[in-house]
Amino acid sequence: MFLLAFSAFTVGLSGFSEAQAQSQTQSQPVRRTASLASGAATSAPIGWVQFCTDNPADCRQRSAQARSLTLTSAAFSQLVRVNLQINREIEQVGDLEHFGVEEFWTYPVDGKGDCEDLVLEKKRRLIALGVPREALLITVVRDLNGDGHAILTVVTDRGDYVLDNFTNEVKLWHETGYRFIKRQAQTDANQWVSLNGGGSSPVQVAMPRR
């Protein structure tokens, strides 16, 4: 369970298919968006510290360069597909029920996990598919109920997108309705930066290149 709070959630997956994932890619219009503006350095979630103690190789800094994903239609389809696959494959269970503790971050190797566990798996799978790890940032938000929630933000040349266990749709950050609290820094996954609620200046961008 994410420490700030974890709401019991069952993803509605029965009507969602790969064809619908492809449809989401094709229907994206040109729109007004922005990248999230990072603020001052802040503390890492205690669950991340614990995860890194258990998985030091996955927390090792590899590059100080901030890289983004070039958002072609194929790349966007890949994000949608991975988000769908993990949401569908993993039974969503809170840490207290799963491990008997309030907070425990880990890969959902037993097929169960909560929001941060799904985020870790999505990040791992996308890295394996060639997405720059510096573009895949674990992010802490307040969800629509005001509860703490973990999502994966993908930094692209078309704005910052969100992979979320609450929905199979990959959205721009400002379309989620969430309040953005903090996330990993692109130059060092072990350094976290505040997001000041998500405020930033909007810029015009085109949608995924074909």
C-alpha cells in the first residue's frame, strides 16, 4: 500500500483490447500541453529507499544526462500496450493485505501488487524495450480522492504522459486531474524533486509523429 494511502481498486479490463489500444493512438489530436516543471530537491519516499536496499542494481545511477522519449505513433502504442498488459496481468492488492506491512515496494513477481509495484514493473518492462530509463520517472501524486498514489511519468518530446493502474488510457499529466507532488529527477533516479502541484507554462506541441 502506498504510504500516503492506497484505495482498493479493480481495473475494468474486460472490454479493453489491443484494438482499442491502437484506436487510442490513432485518435490523438493536436492539443495544448506542457512538461511538468521540477522544483527543489526533496526527500525520496521511504518505499523507494527500501526498494533500493533490496534491489541496488536497479537503483544505480547510469547517466547524468536527461533524456526523453521521441513520441512516434509506434512509441505511443508501446506505452499503451505496456500499461494495459501490466494492469491486466497484476492482481491489485494493498501492502497490508499482501505483506502484512503498510509500505513495501517490490516487483510484482507473484502476480500481485499495488500502485507502486505496478509502476516498478512498467518501468522495468519499458527499459527492456529500449525506452530511456531517464525518461521513466516514478511520481507521487494526490489522486481524485486526495489519497496518495504512485504513477509512472514518461517524459517525451510531446509532453509528459502518465501510465496509471487506475486507467488503461495513457494521458497527458494535466488530463489526470491529479495534484503532482514529487518525482525522480531525470539525471539521478535516487534524487527526488518537488512538482509544486504540477504548475508549469503550457506550450503548443504536435501529437505523436507517424
